[in-house]
Amino acid sequence: MKSIEHITIEAIELLKKLIETPSFSSEEENTALLIEAWFLNNEIPFERNNNNIWAYNLHFDKSKPTLLLNSHHDTVNPNQGYTIDPFSAIVEDDKLFGLGSNDAGGCLVSLIAAFTYLYKAENLSHNIVIVASAEEESSGENGLNSVLKFLPEIDCAIVGEPTQMQLAIAEKGLLVLDIQVLGTASHAAHENLDNPIMKTIAILDWFKNFKFNKISDILGPVKATVTQINAGKQHNVVPSECNLVVDIRVNEIYTNQEIMDIINQNIDAVVKPRSMNLKSSSIPLHHGLVQAGIALGRTTYGSPTLSDQSVLECQSLKLGPGNSLRSHTSNEFIYLSEIKDGIEIYINILNAFLKK
């Protein structure tokens, strides 16, 4: 068996290669090949569907429950604020710079390293399946959600996202709403009591002032934010409609349908959700994965950001090296020490959970 130190060195080299290989959502073909090469080099059988790669532990037993380890290898596009090449894996002191280094390359290679270390372990309480998934950043149809049908039933999961290796035991869901406020088109010189722009004021006011009354101890209140508004093309024409986009972060107390019902009961407009499937997720404080982390000095919190947890039906924990505040920023980086600590903490949590 390779030592943790040896696997850590190899994991960091893999991350450098991933950074240097563009992998925008739905364009992850080449990073998928790098992940395949890791499994081949470590003599671990794997499967692939589109750009998703997955593998099982050596002593997989159909009679046991299954633990999923998951993180993604796609990235967003680099923003214009980069002052260095986003596809160069630059190391300065303890920092490894590059697009996707923090979100979520560091998490992915750390989980792959932990899985590889435990691959041949015997007498585990759970099977392990690791999925390096695609299209997480775009919530695409060919991401983790498309792989689940090929996997055994998942009992619980660790989803690798940057949490500073603290335990995100709940995550807000997401509703993105396209809202169409209808009115009557007319010449601006004539009186029009059905101006959709003016009707939109009441809707904006409702979103500004309405409070969803179920507040989570972990995730806090539901947060609704109007992020886009568009209407009209000419200065002298009242348009027939005004369109809004609203971003809603849903706590674990509400279902997405309940949020939709409340909005439809309170505003006069056509409301269409882009997806109802990006659900809130959580894992009980008493769960073995959480308790294993707490025993190692990890703290618990609720995460406002979305991940592939949203497509899982099982209890799931978000956990990974790196800091969410660095995600999608210019000159993105992760500390090499974060990766080293992350691999060790992952292995210790998994050992405590799987070798009871």
C-alpha cells in the first residue's frame, strides 16, 4: 500500500495537470482522461459515462450499504480579473494558483487520494463508490444526476466542496424563477393603466418585504433576491410585458413546491421555475460521518451555496479543503497544506466511520 505521504504528492501532481487542462462545463473530456489515467496507474477498475468517472472499492459487497464520495472536475470560465494565466499551475510558497484549484480540484484530488488509500481495505461497514462528476457548475443534464441510475442505492454521501474541512451539515436549495408581468402595449403619450413596468413595482415591493416565516436553526431564513429585470425597447412605447429573474435560496424546512405555492398566491404574474430539482439537503448531527468529524475537532455549519448534493436523495455531508470565498474569484488558489490536511482528515473520518 502506498503511504499517505506518497499519495498526497501524486494527488497534488494530478491537481496541477487538471488546472492546466481546460474543463468548462460539458467540455471536460480531457480532464476525464487524466482521472482515468489515475485509476489505471493505481490498478483500480473504473467506469465512464459522458465525462463522469466512477469506481468501487475492491471488496464491494452487495449486502452492505454504500457510501458515495463525489466532487466535480468542471470549472466556470475565468473572469476578466485574472492577472496570471488561469491554466498555469503556479506554485508560490504554499499556494497553488489556477482555475479550479479551489473549486473543486483540491477537493476532488483529496477524495480520490483517500479512496485510493482505502481501496483494498477489508471488513468495511459500507461499500465505497467515488464519482468524479461533470457539469456541476452548470447543473447540466450530463452531470452526477445522470450517473445515479448506474449506481447501487446510496445510503449516505460526502460531497467535496471547499469548506475549510469543516462539516457543512445542511445546504440551501435553489429556485431560479422567470417572472413575466403582463400588461397592455400602447403609445407613451396616452394614458395606460395596464403598464407592466408600473405593475412590477408591487411585485418588487413584495419580494423586498415578504419574509418566509420558517427559519432554520442551521440555514437561517429563505432568501429571495431579484437579480434581473428587463422591459421595453423604445422610449415612446409602453411594452406588453416586463420580465424578472428571482434567485431563491431555500432552507431545509421548505420544499421548492411550497415556495412556489406561496409566490403564486401573492403576486399577479406568470411564474416559471427553471428547475424544481435543486433541493435543500442535510444530514443529522448524530450521523456517524458527522460524529467522526466532530471527534477530530471539526465544527458544523449550514452552507448557503449549491452543490451536487442537490441531486441526491440520501443524507449527505459537504466537506472539503479550500475556502468557498475563493471560488470563482480572480487568481483562484488553494494552499498545498490544505490539500495535505484534507487528505488526512478524509482518511481519518472514513476510517472512523467505516471500520466500526
